[in-house]
Amino acid sequence: MTEILTSIFFLFAVIDPIGSVPVYLEATKEFDKKHKRKIAIRASFIAFLILLFFIVIGQLILEGMEVSLDAFQISGGVILFLFALTMIFGDGKPEIEKNKITDYKHVTIFPVAIPSIASPGAIMAVVLLTDNHVYSIEQQLLTTGLVLVVIVLTSIMLLAASSIQEKIGSYGITVISKVMGLILASYAVQSILTGIKDFF
């Protein structure tokens, strides 16, 4: 049970649903309530499909390139660490992604589904958490289920985005994103150290 809660918390940190709230609000500001609801649900569904694709195919691609498990853990940890640093020291996930919006007619996929929900960090994280050499099929299926749970929570938060922003505020969302970045950085360092240890 502890491992399940740890995985959910980690996935929540790396997907960062709260950080997606201001991105979603900015992306959907020209739509009515009905279309906003559709965008929230569709974006969450598309993000889950993207993450599911990398859960199933991601490692096969890496193994086809003859990348060792140790090298993958180290490189994946480095990428996650750099991603975490942008969350901690950068302008924050919301501001960066809000500034990327140029076409309000196609915001469901970009930037709401990707990179706001299915971010590079989230993609790398789900590949690491479903590694065939470390986790059994049952554990990988459980992780996939937990990813779905977090995506459903993300969808719910997007549907209640206006209320969340009113209660927490822009500064509150930024602070939470930075805390999530710190947690992600810790996991990334652990992944790097494990890869180095196993290599030597």
C-alpha cells in the first residue's frame, strides 16, 4: 500500500495537475463552458494515450537502439533532473507553457495535452516506472492504472480550474509546482545514483 501511495504521489508530482490549471485557463479563455469541458476531457484522454504509448513502446525503442538499463536509468535521471530544475528555478511550468500558446483553435493537443499534462518529464517517468528488467507485468499494469488515476484527477482539476485558481491564486500554484519540482529532482538523483552503482 505504501508503494502505491508513493507511486501516486510521484506521478502527481511529475504530471503536476495543479500546474496545468493556469495553462488550461489561458488556452480556453476564448471558449464557452461547454467547449471548455470538452477540451479538459479530451486533453486528459489524449495525454493518457501518449503516456500509455510510451509505457508500451518506449522501452522497446530504447532496447532496439541497444541502450543498456544502467545507461537508461542515468540518462533518464539526468533528463528528469533538468526538467525538475526548470520547475524549481524557472518561471514555472504555467508561465512557460502559457507563453507558447499561439493558436487558440487547437489548444486541446498543444499545449494542454502535451506538454502541460504529458510533459517530457512525465513521459520519461512512466518509462522508468515500467522498466521490463525491474518490474513484473503485474507491477507495470498497476503503474498504468495509477497513471490513469492521476490523469482522471487532472481532468477533474481542469474542470474545476476556475475555482482552484480563485482559491489558491497564481502564486500558490507556482509554489506548489516548485515543490513538485523538488520532489522530482530527488527521484531523478536517486535514479542516477542507482544507475551508476549498478554499472560499477
